[in-house]
Amino acid sequence: MTKVNDTKCKIINVALKLFGCKGYDGTSVRDIAKEADVNLASVNYHFSNKQNLYLEVFNNNCEEVEDQLSKLYQEGMSLEDFAVAMFEFYTTNSPKLLNTFRLILNENLDFSKDGSGVCVTKLGPPAGWLFLKLVTEEVGEEIPLDGRFWAVITIISHVSHMAIILSSSIIKQHCEHLKYLNKETQIRNIRLQCRSTINFLKSEPFSTWDENFKVNI
């Protein structure tokens, strides 16, 4: 890695941490430069302004999560096993998961002001194309894409939601003894969620789904 790329990566990693902890408004470019141990001019050189940096942090984080989830997939893996692998990845990397959602939930930015913007393809479900492949293997291509994508969203939403809950400090400190919140129970529930979603998809009339549905993931 070149010195320029090394500096840029250091800034992005520090910015992810600070934006995640303090939010967009609570984090200054000066804070990021100080924490990254680089001069202020370096941040401005690589990103021009704080909003561009935020967008780059967002895109970089989405790409990294997507890449790491893709590496979890092995040929012949079942839908259930991949959903569990995603859950275990998220709970093992909980700071990254929480920071990702904090970035997404920021309400104080108008991305339309920047021509580069956030690429809409990065706003789809993480590893969505792999989940779609696995769902299709379970139910066949004759099920309309709308239905298969509904299954993808249903499963990923459940996995992400429970991983976030189990990653929160209050749950870790006060609720881990509750059986319905422990990791083993959640893994069982994820498997049951996958089975029930697939069974519903197989039994639901085709007329439920939009035949003209399209998605880019």
C-alpha cells in the first residue's frame, strides 16, 4: 500500500469510528485529523470536505461488509447456514455493524447536494445477491422475483435486527441471562425463520407477487 493510500485508509477508519460514536454533527474534520495523526490539509486533500468524507466512509464500509460476507459463502452452502454465518459475523464484528447503521440513520445530510452521492447499488441488502441465489435454489426460478426478493429481505432483516439487539451494551450487561436472547436461541430462530419463509413462498399463489418487479443488487 502506498503512503497516500495508507493515509487515506487511516482517515477513513478513524472517521468511521468517530462518526459512529459522535454522529456527523458531533464530529469535526479537525477531530478526525487529530485522532488519525495526520494534518488537516491531508483530510481536505483526499476528501475536500466533511460530507464527501462521510460518503466515502459509508461506501467503503458497505463495500467492506459486502466483501467479508461474500467470503463466508462456500459452494453448496445452504440458505440456513449462510444466514447463520451472517449472524455470527455481525455479532463477532458488532462495532462495525452498529457504526454501519448509525451512518445509515443520520438524518442531517442532504446527499443530493453532492454530485457524486451515494451509489444506490450500495443501499441494497448486504450480500443480497447471494441470498437471492440461495433462495432461488430452494424454490426455483418459477417463483416470481418479487417473491424471492421478499424472502431475501425477510431473512436479512431478521438476522440484522437480532444481531443489533445482541450487540447493544444494555443487552450485553443486563439481559444475556434471558434464554430467548442468547446466541444459541437466536441461531435456532434464524434457521426456523429461513424454513418458514421458504415454506410460505412455496405455498403462496403466484398472483401475490408483482410479475414486473425488478431489483438491482
